[in-house]
Amino acid sequence: MNTAVATHCPYCALQCGMALTPQAPGARVGPRDFPVNEGALCQKGWTAAALLDTRDRLREPLVRHRRGAPLRPTGWDEALDLVAGRIRDLQDRHGRDAVAVFGGGGLTNEKAYLLGKFARVALRTSQIDYNGRFCMSSAAAAGIRAFGLDRGLPFPVTDLRDADVVMLVGANVAETMPPLVRHLRRARERGGLIVVDPRRTATAELATLHLAPRPGTDLALALGMLHAVVAGGHLRRDYTGARTAGFAEAWRIAARWRPEEAERVTGVAGADQRAAAELLAGARSVYLLTGRGTEQHASGVDTVSGWINLALALGLPGRAGSGYGCLTGQGNGQGGREHGQKADQLPGYRRLDDEAARRHVAAVWGVAPEELPVAGRSAYELLDALGTETGPRALLVFGSNPVVSAPRAGHVARRLAALDLLVVADIVPSETARLADVVLPVTQWAEEDGTMTNLEGRVLLRRRALPPPPGARTDLTVLRELAARLGQPASRFPDEPEEVFEELGRASAGGPADYAGISYQRLRAGEALHWPCPDRRHPGTPRLFLNGFAHADGRARFVPVDHRGPAERTDADYPLIATTGRILAHYQSGAQTRRVADLVRVAPAAYVEVHPDTARRAGLADGDRARVVSRRGTVEAEVRCVPTIRPDTVFMPFHFPGAERANLISNPALDPVSGMPEFKACAVRLIPAAIPADGECP
């Protein structure tokens, strides 16, 4: 009789607990009581086992012997020998940085750690980044400058159960992480759920108060609400005086932003801003949570800082029963940004330009500190440089599908095609894998052990439930085999997950994200361990900042920020604002969920949400095919007339491939601090599909 294995969902950062029972073929998903989901799962979780025996699962390496030729099956030795030989040749001719690595926020902690080590030790390249740059980077940067430390939620999700008021900013949790909604029950019953979103989303439908700003104006709204809090006499002066610094400088800007001034920019009524401020100020237990909608802008770091300033003025962060947090998106979006696959980081959330950090990590790795490269390009800058005279000539991709997920996706596809070598490790032939010269079939979530760090900083053990198909290898084994072929001692790159995790703990010891006290043994025993956890006797830290913030003086920082609006303005040729996001049935680039029949039946293709009046002016009606055209490209999709959307706004989900890629039109303008592209606001026009549209500008 097959035994159910306690594990976790392969999708979002809630990392809901589930039970997986092997059966032929594949496995069966069952409920499991776990704090973040209490036995509940969303559509994606219930159908996750369909990924395990999907018809087009990669089961053997594929090689393209010349440009334009089809991919052909080959053996592992031939594939890895080819990759290693091409890497050596390119680095001999063009230098170490001729080879780049692109990772993902869905990789386990062990994979993210070993990938960063592989890039810096085996390849000795500075050119490594990951798709989490497109997800969490702005919130992370804002959290570090405000609190001295970035952990998405500095408190357990279950603390939300007792909240009187919860404000969700740019987060559609009813679709992106439905089990979280059960923790908002008290706030909803007490009339204390506030949602900030330009669309009337499924989450906004649950709200007492829905604020719908014009896309790209969230910071103006945050400033208007900060003004309403202070002018209304709600500033927590005892808290700001004792636990923060910099309020006067931040207020000097917010003082100019009366709610009526913010209304002129955002379209949100000044009365509604004041009503929201009163709700937040009048409750005992209050949480302010941000998501991608307010972060994915060229001014995303400043925008998140604006919301943190509001939370600090209300005295929320670091107070039991209240707080500020960021809702991490990808499955290991938290752990994935802590252990070294980001361009400027080393394990333990250390900075690559910190000499003490370099010495510590180099000692763990058995190399000299001066051998470690400096920081390289951020994600979009890296993709944009591929195949150029000064950019990388080869790219190794693990756990990402940038042909769909990257901004200005058509341009990124052309940059990938310009490479001398593209290697993709994946479980299915994703859109990026189909462009590759070498495709390496790897194991997936239920076929391997590994740890994930969920949105609340809790480290989880995701257990192997069934064997992988013959021919698939773990990412850890792939990295070990390639490192050995590049001249590294095989022992330097272990491929047993528990051994890698033990090394990760040593490398992270003493860093901001300290995992040194966490072990597989403790996780198997059921301990709930949130980092930092510096030793094996430490209970972990579920709630940060209760006794002080991570700056040297223990105080949080107000940051003076001002609204500057989207990087791209509307005009007569492009009069509308396009914004993108996730929908209930799909996840990220859709490479997984578009292979699950039950999910495809729910959402088979892309669509564009448009106000009926906007559609009418464009000569369109519900169900028509339309083109959404920006200065970078064109997307074709079916029109959905939605009377609750702003007339100046159109919305598209970003999960679909080919001509339906929403990121064909998105703006790659980058936040100067985080490197986050501006996914959430670009100028577009809407035309019937029968009318030709200009192609993407070069």
C-alpha cells in the first residue's frame, strides 16, 4: 500500500502543506493540516500531481548540433561534455564573463545556493542573476533601507487571523494565494479589509473599502494617506520618537500631498483616503501588506518606501499584533534571494562587496576571497546584453522561462537567439527550452528532497514522494557534473540535498539570513523554524523587530520619497495604460499550469480586460479579437468588457506564450536601486485585430 508523504505545494510562496500519495502513474494530492493553509488548497494545488506525468515531460538530454537544426536526443555524457567544452572555449576566447547564469525563485534553497557557488567558483563569472529580480527586488530593497533587513513577512501568516484591519496594496490574494483569505476572516467581518488595486479584483470584491488608483500613481496615494494620518492627529508620536528616525524629512514631502492633491493624480477620492486612514488608525490590530502591483515599477523601491512610511507613522512594524509585510510571490521567492543567485549577493543575504562576507564565504568554499568575482548585471540588463559585443556569449538557465516572463519579451528572445550557446535545464520543453542548443531534463518538486523558505521566513522540508523518470537528473547533480568537467574537485559540489544544506548553513552563519541552526533533522521532527536561527538550540525567530530593528541604532528609518509617475506617459497615440498580473488558474509563465488540463479548461488563452466604453471607442465588443499595441510590441487577445475597470486602464494576464505574451508590450525601464522593470504601467493603444499594428521598435 502506498503511503502518503507530507510535503508542500510546488507553486506560490504560501507553500501550502499537502499530502502526496504515489500511485501508478504519478500521484494523488490530499489535504494536510498546516498553519498557512489549514488543509485548504487552491485549484493549482489540487491539480499539482498532473505535472508529474505530463505527456511532454523531458526524459533525455537534447542537443542541437547546428543553428536551425532540430533538437535531437543524446546521452548525458555527450551533452555535458559538449556544454563544458563550449564553456571552456568561449571563456578562453572572450574571458570569464562570456558565460552567464540565470536562475529562478522556484529553485530550492540548495539549488539556489549551489548555482551561485557554481557561477562564482566553477565559472568564476560575475554574470549571474535570477527571475526573482522581476518579483521581489523592490520590496527587498525598501525593507532593507527601512528596517535593515528583508524578510517578506516578519511575522507568521497566522497572526493575521486576529487582525481588526488589513490593508492589501497591489495584492490580489483571492486569486494568487487563495488559502491566505481564510486568515482575513476577522478583518472582513469587522469591516476592516482595505484593498488598493486599479481593478475590481476578486480580492477587492471582499473589501470594505476599495481604492482604485490610476496605474503608476501608488506613491502619490501613499503620500496622501500619510498626510491624512498626520493631519487627522493619528501620528504615533510615542512610537516614532522612540523607535524611528527621519520622520521630519519624510513629512516635509508628504505635507504637500493633501488627499485632494493625491486625488488629482490618482483618481482616488480624498474622502476615501481619509476613511482608509481612519480605519487604520482606529483599530487595535492592524497589518499593511504590499504585493507586486505596487512594486513592479521603475520607482518601485520608493513606492514601497511610501507605504512603509505610512506603516511607521501608524506604529505598526515591530509591534506585537500589528505590522508591515510584503507578500512574496514565487514558491521560494524568499530563500531564492538569500543564498547567492542574485548578482550582488553571497549566501546568508550577505553583500558581494562586503570584504568580511567575501572572506567568510570563500573560506567555506575553499577558495581565496580575491578569486570571487565582483557583482555583475541585474536580470534585465543581463538578458539585454546577451550576444552583444560586450555581453555574455553563453547562458545557462535553471528554473526560469524568460522568453515569456521577461519584459520586452520579443527583444529578449532575439538576444537569446544571438548567443553562441544556450543551455536550459527544465522538466518540460518551455518556450525558452525550445530555443536552446542543449536541453537538460531535471527532476521536479515531488521527485527530490529540498528546502524552501516561505513568505513568512519559515524553512520547510519538501520531501521526495516518488522516483523521477529514467533519464532525469537533479539540478544539483548537473551542477556537480559540469563543475567536475570544468576542473573542480567533485567533492566541492555535493549533490545530496542534506549535505548541500549543511554547507549552506555554514556559509550563511553570522549573516542577516542565518540558517546555521536549521537542520534536516529538526525539520523532519516537525520544528517550525523561521530564520534567523544561529545555532541548533535556537528556536528560530517567527517575529522580527519586536526588540528593535536591524540598523545599528535599533531604529527603523523613514525614507523621504516623492511621486514621479510611470516611466512612460500616455499620449494621443498611446492613450491607455496597460497593466499585467496573475489569474487564479495559472502561475508565472504558465510552463507548468498550461500543461494541466483542468486549469487550461478554466483559462485556455490570454484576454484583455477593458471598460465597455473604452472598447466601444476602439470599435470593439465583448468577445472580439483585439491588438494591444505599445512602443515595443503587440499582443493579440480576446476582449473582455469589465464595467468595474478604470476606463483609462487595460489588464492582461502574463501566463501565455507566443503572440499572447503580455510582456511583448511591457516596459523594461528599471528601478535605479532594485533593477525591477516596470511591468505594471505602460502606454498602449487598443485596436481591432484585423487592423495591422506596427512591429516592435528595435
